[in-house]
Amino acid sequence: MAKGTVAYKILKEHLVSGKLIPGEEIAIRIDQTLTQDATGTMAYLQFEAMGVDRVKTELSVSYIDHNMLQTDFKNPDDHKYLMSIAKRYGIWLSKPGNGICHQVHVERFAKPGKTLLGSDSHTPTSGGVGMIAIGAGGLDVAAAMAGEPFYLKMPKIVGVKLTGKLPPWVTAKDIILELLRRLTVKGGVGKIFEYFGEGIKELSVPERATITNMGAELGATTSIFPSDEITRAYLKAQGREEDWIELLPDPDAEYDEVIEINLSELEPLIACPHSPDNVVPVREIEGIKVDQVVIGSCTNSSFVDLTRAGLMLRGRKVHPDVIFAIAPGSKQALEFITQEGILLDFLKAGARILESACGPCIGMGYAPPSGGVSIRSFNRNFEGRSGTPDAKVYLASPEVCVACAIAGEIIDPRKLAEREGIKWIKVEMPEKFPYGDEAFIPPLPEEEAKSVEIYRGPNIKALPDFDELPEKISGEVSLIVGDNITTDHIMPAGAKILPLRSNIYAISEYVYHYVDRDFVQRAKEVRDQKGKANIIIGGENYGQGSSREHAALAPRFLGVRAVVAKSFARIHHANLVNFGIIPLEFVDKEDYNKFSLGDEIEIPDVIKRLEEGKEIIIINKTTGEEIVCKYNLTPKQVSVLLAGGLLNWIKKKQKVEV
Ligand code: MIC
Ligand code: SF4
């Protein structure tokens, strides 16, 4: 039962209902929330619809870090909306340029022992300071801001025991890449990863945050480190020692499972295109010519990463064939390297300095050339995500990135260091960080906040209304996809599509855009026939990756009422339910093969069967076959589905309470 573990202790302290037994539905109190602009506008539109006067959390922060290109009015309209919402409802606002939400949250707000719910899949980054930090859809975060607890299935708590000591040129990134290599992108579903053992003593908070950040790529619910003296030193340097509490696992803590990694045996690793679990030792793929390199993203852009990278480059130049850039994770990290003179090392080496934002990670600028090789310190390398459909993106530590930038080809940093005479350095924790809080706007006092008017530009469109679940779903198979479909496949981001996040009518035109250009038209034709719905057939780990609820909301708008898959990723599964799409799983995975595009489908007695907890039968009217499906839904999720989605469910509940 994982008693005595850090995760268990925090969950117990926040438990509102349920039992802390793996697989059981629990509800937990949420202390803090975070949103970012690409998911935030929708989250706040939903929050507004809930009719609450002020956020009910201890702290809520609205970050502007994703949608930063501002090629026209759309992004600035969204930003202005978010700024007015923050003022109106008692929320902190982090202005554009202040940094990437997860990096900044760890620096300025994350607190050991607390819970954080964020509308971004990398919210677990804050687990690096010993908090339970979970990524969710915007609607779940809106509900948490309105004071609702967060519902989830109690995960298994997996202890990751780190023994030994990292050799030079092997870093935190290699620890998480090693886990991805062993467990794959679906190995963490339904699990919390809690790190312990001698090896954690060598890892600073930013290094721990790299690991908890990229735990998202395992599909994990979250990842966490204990809060120890290292955490204390970090919070002290952030001027927040009073936020520190000690939070260690009991000596007899029992994990549901234990994985051991001997750090002394690790070597520099790299994830090859197009999946974060496609991991090999760097030395095995040496010699591949490199077109561009970038250090940034919420995974690896802290002062530790930038300091070491800058010092590696000191007195050296980026290879003539390589374009190299840094995107510091936060204004604080940028201020730090400026103050320490390291920014000059990058400039002298010939680097491009990008804004403190997500940028290239989400295809907002700095796309690689056609068929180009890009080495990035990021966390995701899904096909096309960089903005160039045929680019080959590799993921590695900042040290590997710099080595490749100097050599012009993929190279083991140990080899480059020897050749160039570069010494390995340990980056020490400063006594005091430049806090860099100038671009925050604190919440307004309650009385003043009440008179704030919400700004709504033409890019902000109200949410469509959705109907309740019908007793019988009749429709067509309008798409069949394979394993590991990401939310980037379902609802792509990038410079063209990301600015449409506040307008469901416009963004839904791009659902599955790079997978099947005809899908939207097909789906609309089915939707517009009265009483007909679209059904999508998927493989394993359907919907992995981001928390973007647009990957559920836009298909729902196009009339999708059920996705039938071999298995689902956690956040997307929850988002489907929140928007009234039933996630069904094949009892016999071979049944996946019993569907073709355009097959006529009937799903009878849906409500009755869901209410009675019975398997659901899909009748393929074209072939005459009957397919048995199960579902992994809590009682609350069933009632949300019946209502046609979470927003309808909350409104209904409010009516009953009044
Ligand atoms: C991502 O890394 O894919 C994003 C962009 O941060 C998403 C959120 C979004 O789509 O807005 C995530 O990870 O949840
Ligand atoms: Fe931003 Fe990339 Fe991190 Fe997502 S993964 S929050 S896009 S930096």
C-alpha cells in the first residue's frame, strides 16, 4: 500500500474521499494550480462558466509562455484576456518573457508537502521539491480553482532507487532517458515514481526537476523527490526558506514496486526520432551530421544547465554548419547567466539567444531545415512537432547538445571533452538567486478585483453547448489509427494552429490535420446527419503526450462520441470523459482488426450498461459482428459522461445545490 512513502504521506494529508489503495478512485484537495496560455484561455472560459467569484485555492498562477509569436492580434488578445481574468479572480499572472511555467513555478512557488494541479502535462516538474504535482485538462484545473477536489485512480507508488554516483558527463537527463529506455512511453501509466537512495544526494533541485519533468513521457501520474537539505538550500537561495519542510520516506516505507538504477553504470544517452523512449547510448550513433542544436524547454534550461553549457563553450565556437540556440527556461535563469558573464560565452561562441519561452519545443519558431537533424535538450520529439514534418529530432542532455554543436556531428561528450581538453565541472548552488519577480502581477485584493472588467477580443469565442449522452449511439467509423497516437497528432500545435486555441470553431478544422486531411470533412458530414456520431478506432496508449483538452473538445465538436482503443494515456482519457466522449477498450485486442473506415456502427443501451457497470457491445452493422468492450471509468466519470461532459455535470450539480 506504499505506506510511509513521501507520495503516500502527501496524498493522505489531502485525501477528501476514497481509499489509498491502487486502482481505487480517490479525491484530493488541491492547494495550488497553474495554467499556461495555450490551455489557459479555455480553462478560464470554463472557470467563468462555473460562476465562482474568486479562486478557492491557496495559490493559482496563470503563465504566458507558449503562444508567444504574436504574428497578429490573436495571441495578444488571449494574453489580454488572461491578464484581466487574473486581476478579476485573485490569480497571479506571469507575463510573457518571464519564463516557462514549470521552470518558474519550481523557482518561485513550488512547496514541499503541497498539491499542485496544472493544465500542462509537465506539471510534475514541481515534484522536484517534494510536492504532488499533477498534469490535467483545463477543465479539471478550472474545477480545482472553483474549490472542487481532483478525482483520480490511486496510482501505484514505484520507488526508483538511485545507487552509486553519476560519472562526469552523465547527468540527470540520462537517468530519465534510462528509465524511458527500460519502461517505454507507456510504462508509467497508473504510477507515481518516487526517487530515493544514496544517489539522490548528488542531485540539485533543478536536476531533480529534469527527472520529474520528463517522467511525463513515461505516462506517469507524477514523479516526486523527498524534501531534504538539498531542497532547503535551494529554497533558501530563492529567499523562501520558510516554505521548506522536511519530507522523507520512513525507513520502513514500502513501495508497490522498486526499480534500481546504478548511476555509476550510466553513460550519455540520446532519444532518437520520433519517440522519447527510442533511447540508445550516444556513442552508438556518433558521426551523424547535425544541422541545428538548441538548449531550452521546461526539461533542461535551468541555471545549472545553462552554466555548464556556457562554460563548455567558453573560448570555443559553434561548428560552421550548425545553428545553435539557447532559450533560457526563465527570466531568473537568464538574469543569472547574465550576471555571471555566461551569456557572453554563448554570444562569443556564435549562439542565437531565443526568448525565455517554450518556443521551438512546440513548433513556435526555430524549425529545423527540411529533413534536418536537430539535437535538443527537450522532452518530446514526436514526428512533425518541431514544425518541419520530415525533421529528425533527437533528445539529449545540454552537455551532449553542446558537444554536438561544437563537433558538427553527434558525438559522445566524453570524447569531445578529451579532444578539446574540457574539464567537467559541478555547478554549485548560489547563496542567493536573482529572484527576477519583476514580470509577475500579484492578485488584486478582493474588493478591488470585483470591479475588473474582462477583456474579450475577437479571438475569444464562447464554448459550444454539448448535449447529454443518448441511450443509443449510431454512427460511422470515421478514422482508424495505430499505437501511441499523441495529442500532437490529434490536435497539432505550432505557429499556425496554436493561436486558435481560444476558438473551438476555428481550431477544429485542424483535427488530425497531418494524419488524414479528409477527416474533418468526413466527420462533419456524419455529424450533420441528425442523430449520427463519429467513432474513432485507436491502438495502444491512445492520446499520449500533452494535456491539451482541445484534443478531446475539438473532436467532440466534430461529433465524435466514442473512441475505441486498445489502451489510453491517462490525461487524454480524462479529457475525453470531460467532454462527453466515451473511451472504450477492446476486451480482445484482436478485435481492433474488425473495423474498416466507413463501417456503420450501433452502440445500444449505453446509459443502462454504463450505469449497471456492464460491458458495452458495439454492433458493426456493415460486417454484422458484435464487439465486446470494457471501460475504465469511476462512478463519477460515468455520471459526467451521462451529463454530456464535466461542465454540464457541474452546472447540474449547482442547480441541485441551489
Ligand atoms: C506540450 O508540451 O505539448 C504542451 C504544449 O506544453 C502541452 C500543453 C498544450 O498543448 O497546450 C502539454 O504538455 O500539456
Ligand atoms: Fe513548453 Fe515544451 Fe515544456 Fe510543453 S514541453 S511546457 S511546450 S517547454
